Amino acid sequence: GQNIDQPTEMTATEGAIVQINCTYQTSGFNGLFWYQQHAGEAPTFLSYNVLDGLEEKGRFSSFLSRSKGYSYLLLKELQMKDSASYLCAAPSYSGAGSYQLTFGKGTKLSVIP
Amino acid sequence: GAVVSQHPSRVICKSGTSVKIECRSLDFQATTMFWYRQFPKQSLMLMATSNEGSKATYEQGVEKDKFLINHASLTLSTLTVTSAHPEDSSFYICSARDDRGRGVEETQYFGPGTRLLVL
């Protein structure tokens, strides 16, 4: 099965840097996703890591360590609009070339002035 | 990018009635679609995997007779909540997998969600 753990809530200041951690235990590893979800909206894709290391994409970066079962999402130059829930998700193969996602409970980030 | 729509975006109904939610992939074909449910302050929970031309696969604890799924075409899946009750009030989100996708990264595109309130 899949077990994904991330902090429930975090608060950070506008302009600062914040790191959101995710630890996972999966029966088979197929990479790790990060999604952003604003209240009342569907998740939007942020990143997908399958190899160890840091991948940078603008203000957002995602890191993966497969040996440690650990990932983090790094948000730089925080803006008020970054206030949202950030979901860590692991795909598992469901047959016929398809993968289903298991989501963590999400980390609600509040950016304050 | 790929677009997935859901209709309606919001629905209020009386207890005991049935509600149908549509999920459409607008610019790609999707043999596989997924239905999720999200309660307030909770994460997305996969309810079922919808497969075009065959029966849906339901997750443990999800009643298949209560949540009817029909994947009648490569661009449309519907979820019908039968005899809805207040505890079914939730945010229902669908996602669709582009059939052209080859890797795990090209996994799912999410619809905007449907908020159901059962009175």
C-alpha cells in the first residue's frame, strides 16, 4: 500500500522561503507528485520527481531522496497568492498502462504580510 | 494544456434524490477517468476508476450501488449519487488520463470539481 505523511499546516511571511516536507512509504516507487490546491478548487500540477535531487521550476523547486523516502517542496519569494494546500501524491500502477494517485492529507500554507 | 470540465459546478438537492455529475475531457480522449471525493480539510480520496467500455473499479468502502459510474464514451464519464443523504455532501473531483500519455508523469488532468450539498 501507500502511506504518505506531511505536516498539516504551516505559516510563512510574504517574501520568505518555505519548505514543505513529505515522507512516503510505497509498495512500488513510480515517482512523486506535488499539487497545489486553492480552497474550493481542483488540484493543479506543480512537479513530478522520479530521480533523486532537486528540480527547479521558477519560484518552486521539488527535491526527492528515494533512499530516505523523502521529498520536499521549496517555495521562494512567497506571495500572498501562494496561500493554498500543497498535496504530495504517489502514483501506483493500476493496470492497462494507467496509474492511480494516492494523496497525502495536504499541508495548508498561510502566507502572512 | 489538457482541459477537463465538470458539470454542474455546484448542486444543492433534497435528501433522497439522485444527482448526476458529468466529467468531460475536452481536447483529448480518456479511456480512464478517476473520481475523487474530498471532505472539508481532508485530502482527496479516490472513489473509483472509470474505464470506457467496462465496469468501474471501486475502492474499498465505496458502495458501487450508491455511486453509479458510467463511462459511455472516450470523453465522458458520469457519476450518479443515488438517494443522496446529507453525509454525501462533499466536493467531488474527476480526473482524466490522456490516452496519448506514455509516462507516469502524464498521469491525470483534474476537473474543476463539483460541490454537492444535500439538505
